[in-house]
Amino acid sequence: MGAVPKTKVSRHRRGNRRQHQRIDMPTLVPCTRCGQLMRAHYVCKSCGYYRGRLVVEPKSEAREE
């Protein structure tokens, strides 16, 4: 035969089984240097600093030519 359920699985029981599959919002913390919200343990996109050290040069808004 095959694997056939004996009784119907309720929406509540099915949801409880799948509750860990949800997508969570990333944790946002304020940057210690510029105060912008950034993801925890990531380089700040606005100033380029991570843990008080310049890691990436921030991109300038207007390109000067």
C-alpha cells in the first residue's frame, strides 16, 4: 500500500508543524557612528564602518566628473 493518514490533520496541527518555516525580519540596530539603522553584524551601508573601523568606502550620492 502507501502511507495513508488515518485521520485528517487539522489546520492547527499542520500550522504548528510548519511554524519554524516563517521568514523573520532581520534584526536592525542603530549604527554607533552615524545612527542609521543597519543589520546587526554587518557593515553600515551609509558610512562604511564596522565595529569602529572603516571597512568600505561609502559610495558618494552624486558622481563628480
